[in-house]
Amino acid sequence: MTYLIEKNDKGYLLFTITRAEKRNAINYEVMNGLNEAIKRASEPDIKALVITGIGNHAFCSGGDLSVFHLLRTKEEAYPMLSKMANTLYSLLTLPIPTIALINGTAIGGGCELAISCDFRIARRGIKAGFVQGKQAITTGWGGGSILGEKLSQRAAMKLLMEAEIQTAEELKEAGFIDELFESNGKVACEQFLENFLTKELSVLQSYKMMWVRKWEEAKLRDRIEEEVRNCAVLWESDAHHKHVINFISKKHE
């Protein structure tokens, strides 16, 4: 199994990507697992959903290029990009608080997964970045559009266009990370959630829906679809395929 879904007796659901050997990269099975977790998080005894990666090295290193390098054209890339974009939009609009517990590096699509959560708490010393620009593509799962909703225009544009890996401290200053912790992620997460979990579910849902309605009125879903289609076009470019080939070659050296 490439993921775990665990219900905590304190009232939250924990989804863990368990692909340590792949730096918790996302493949189709992980996508399906996320959809399952989102569905289970809608049950009436769940007040929050926490997403993390196993181990201390990686939260999520984005899409698994060893799988997705088989996608060559925009017609081949679009279904994969669209599938994950739909999943992340479902996560974004889930009517309870969602937390990305960033226990290690978050790269590319890993940052798209994190920004789709309501809150991001990260271990000091981790690094993360929207590096897609260095791969001759853009964000393609909706993360760029979502980032623009949650950060200032200047901060979001800088993270996306520079495509650099940043420290946790820099990302907290930019507004991407909400809180830093020293070592024990689970303890830090439960402390962060403590006051949420004492509230009635109906209260949490009502507040969350204020933001969901805002995103609906701003036609965020339509903008995400444009992002997906634009990324699919860039996906089939020679520049992107060259990057993927170089990446896979280095992995096998």
C-alpha cells in the first residue's frame, strides 16, 4: 500500500503517503487514496483532515516522474493533471479544517498538495518550493491558482516565477507556512488542532463554507481548469521532455 488512512480518537483523520523510497511522490494509487481520505473525512465524526508523508526526509516530492514520464503529448498528460486537480479542488473545498503536516521536503506538486490544505505547519530545517518552472512547465494540479488565492499577489508570483527551493523560515515569512515546529510533528499538529477539535462540527463547517463560497464566486474551479490545460500544452514541449530524461538518467547513475 502506498498510503495509510487512520482515524484518531481525538476526532481527526490522518492521511500518510507511505512511499519513502520514492520520497513520497504521488502516483495514481496515492491519488486514489487521497480521494478515499477526502470521502472518509466527510463522515460526521471527523472534524479535521491531516495530510503528511512517512519519515522525516520528504513530505511529498510531487508527481512520480518514473510513472508520468510515459505521458508524452498534451492529450496523454491532461487526464493525469485533471484527475489530480479535481482531487485537490475537493480537498480545498472539504467543509472541515485541513492541515498539511510538512515533515520534510516539499517539491513541485508536493507544494500544490500543501497549499490545497487550509493550514501548513512545517518542521524547522525543511525546504520546499514550486520548482515546476525549472522543469519547463507550470503548476498543473491547480496549485498556482490556489496559491494566488491564499498569498498576496507579489508573494505568490515570486514563488512561482523564481521556482526556487526556499527554507521553512522564508516560506513562513512569505505566508506559505503558518507555523513551525522543532521535532515531533504529530504532537505539534495536535497542539495546532486542539482548539478546533473542541468546537461543534457545524461551526467548523459553517466557517469553512464562507471561503468555499468566495472561491466559487471567484470562479476558481474554471481558473484551475485553464491552469491544467496550459500545463498540458507545456508538458509535451521538447524542453520539458529533456528535463525529464535528464532527471531519470541521474536517478539511474
